[in-house]
Amino acid sequence: MDARIVPIGNSRGVRLPKPLIEEAGLGERVSLRIVEGGVLIEPRSEARAGWAEAARLARERGDDIGVESWPPTRFDTDEWEWEPATDDAR
């Protein structure tokens, strides 16, 4: 499919037909990067997308472990010192 680069304000853009956008799975935001021979437009995935669902499934399977079950580190055993809170620290 051929397209034309058109002026958009001080920039330039390419109009993408709706069927092409839908087939590519593009949403409101995309990622652009230079590749050999051109520019690649990809769907933008949100940071940590799917983490909540993965955590829920892990919990249902009993695969999740809490911080309490981690073994102590050298920092925990050798370096960390608890100090009582003072009024100045609040």
C-alpha cells in the first residue's frame, strides 16, 4: 500500500487507513523506531501490562511467595540495625 507524507503543523505525517490500523492492533499511542530501510510503527504496550492478572493467577495456583518467605541477605544479618523511633524522626 502506498501513502503520501502530508504536512501536519510544523511536522509531517502519514495517514493510515482504519483497516490497516485495526489489523496491526494499533491504539491511540504507538511506538516508533528506525529500522534498516525505514520506520517501524508498533502498538505501544503499557508498562507492567498484565502484571495484576499474572499475580492473581499465581496466587490462585499458590505460586506466589511473600517477602516474608525470602531468606535473609547479608544486609539483613550483618548491616541492618533497628533503632527506636524518636520524636525527631516523625
